[in-house]
Amino acid sequence: MLKFNRFRGGIHPPDSKITAGKPIEKAKLPASVIILLHQHVGAPCKPLVKEGEEVKAGQKIGDSDSFVSAPVHSSISGVVREISTQLLSPIGREVPGIIIESDGRDESAKMEAIAPATASKREILARIREAGIVGLGGAAFPTSVKLSPPEGKEIDTVILNGSECEPYITADHRLMVEQPDKVVKGMNVIMNVLDVDKGFIGIEDNKKDAIRRMREAVEREGDKRIEVLSLKTKYPQGEAGSLIKTILNRETPSGSHSYDIGVLVQNVATAKAIHDAVFEGVPLIERVVTVTGDVKEPKNLLTRIGTPFYDLIKECGGSKGDVGKIVCGGSMLGVAEFENVPTIKSTGCILVLDREKSRIPEERACVRCGICVSVCPTGLMPTILEKLARERRFEECMDYHILDCMECGSCTYVCPSKIPIVQLIRYGKEEIKRRE
């Protein structure tokens, strides 16, 4: 048994996981999809198709020559109606994309499955890239790049993140309950590519059914390298640094990456996508999305990438009352969106909030209580950072390690003065990056 350590700080917001017991349903085939050409970390893709061209589900329609990038695929069969350079995106800006109108036939174009036991590491990494797989926990970092650590960086442990600590979201939870064998097989592929002998699957203890199902799957797979761990429920347990601290008692130094301390963290949905690409030849064209909050029938929907938000909200019976906000993500890390933006690879949740829940509280003066400092998982001083960012003292922000902020929102959540601390810190970080 491991002796667990605790990451510092953290909070216990209501989990609001009203869809935890809702099985995954297959969403209706959308009439049209918007496949954005930039929905991941790195270089955007360039279109590989032309307007008027017929495409199939799974067909690659965009790619880039950049190493840090991932191709995109059509999620339906149909006709390319438009290629635009200015489409709304959940990442907060206009990006290029391809609008495809469904022909209703849903014809697919798969790749040939490969046998990971006999395939080379180069072949497996090439397949993962060709399938367009990125981190599905929200970061959207190209997975083939993440599985290719810099020369001299040796990975000794893989951690699969099944914590899903963000309030409202249950997509990963249901995936572990309903398809645990695919998650474990995908993790097995990850560990073999990295030549790693030890792997952990960390799941918060409020998901007892997922813990049980994943342990059963590991036993069926017979992989003695993998251990499923029940972790204390505390936000942000699912953040990579928090997981590493809890499970291995290792800390990632400021300005470095987890591979600098020999650890690689992936999301359970990413592992499942790797399984689909390797064992079944299926690229990343759909994912589970939790649609929840103030909708008439909250659901976990297996959704084609590019489906507009309003289609999924409609499939859940529409909203209850006047909509105040539509949020992409949970209540802590989510970002408010327009209802006509499309789902992208990193969209794990659509949260609908009524006007009362969306009301912005009145900000008051800081009372210097220090609660924000006590809950910060990174050990920063949020009260100082928000003040420096507000006053545009960006060089001093760097002295207080503003770039180490994970933007988890714990500080804003506990602030008695209702100061938008994370919003101000995010502004400071963006200004620093822009000037650099």
C-alpha cells in the first residue's frame, strides 16, 4: 500500500455531479459540423479538402508540418460546405475551420488496426499522431509529442488521471465505469512506448464504482505494472502537479515539466482514444461530453467533434428558465461561450447556468485575510498577484511567479471580498506572454 501524501491547499466545492449515474448516450448525428483547424496546443492545421468535396467520417481534412500539432478529421460523412478563416471557437478567439453538411449516411473511413505487441514504437507514435489524439483532460497537448520526451529525459512512472475533480463533469467517470478495459489497454500502450515499469490510475474516492470497475479491468488485463489508487476527494486533485505530489511525493520545480522529474500524466479519455486508434483504427472524431446544469435532462453524450453547443443542449430538452451563461467546462475552470460554438477535442462539459447562478457578485476591497494564500495548491500569493496585475506591474508579477499559477480558481472561490483573482492573474499572464 502506498502512503499517500497531500498536496498543499485545495478546497471542497459541492461536486454537483448530477449526471454521475447517467449512462453514456450516443448523441444524434448532427446536420452539420464545424471542424476547427486549431483546437490543440501548437501550430494550426491547413485544410486538405476543398469546398464542394465529399468526405467520410474519419477522413483527415486538416494537418500541419509542425512537430507540435495534430491533424483533424471529419466527424461525419457529407459535403464541405465552407472553408472559413473566421469561426468562433471555445478557445476564445476566431480560428479557421471547415463546415461540413451531413449526407445522413454516416459512411466512415478507418485506418487499419495495428498490433501493438509486434509494432515498433515509431509505428505506434505515428498512428497516435495520424489519429489526431491530444490530451482530452482539457490541455489538448498533442499526445504523440507528449509521448516523445526530450533526449535525456527518462520517464519511470506513468499516471493516468481519473480524478475528474472539477464540479459537474462526469464524462471520465462514466467512461471508466462503462469502458474500463479500453482505458487499461490504452494505458498499456502508453507504458510500452515509454518503456515504463510502473503505472498508477488515480481516481477520487467519490467514484467508488469507477475504482471497482478499473481494478477489475486491470486484473483481467493481468498487467502487474498498473495499480488503481483511491485518492481523497479534494479540488484540484486532478491537476498534474497535485496528482504527482499525492501519489509519488514529487514536486515539479518552477518553470519545468513533469518529465523533468521522470513522470508522465495522461487522462483516462486520452488512453481510451489511444486504444481506439491502435486496436481499431479509429481516429479521434468523437468524445463523451457532459451536458449539465440548468437543462431539463442532463446527460453524458457521445458527441461528434464539431457539433454545435445548441444541438447538444436541445438534445437534453433545452434550458430551464432564462439562460445566464453557457460554460465550456465545469464551474471552476470553465469559460463562458456562445451557444453556436462547436465542440472541439478538449470539450468535456457544457454547463448551462440560469441568470441567478450567473450573477457577478459585487467586488469589495481586499480585507487581507490570507485565505487565498492558504488554499493555493502552488504556494503562491494570489492577493499580491491580482494587485500587481491590476496595476500593470508585470515585471513584479514575475518576481512572484505568476506563470506558475495553474488558474484552478480556488482563490477566487474562497475570497470573501469576491475579487476576480484568477481573471486578473490570467490577464497578467497574457500580457507578459504578449510582450515576450
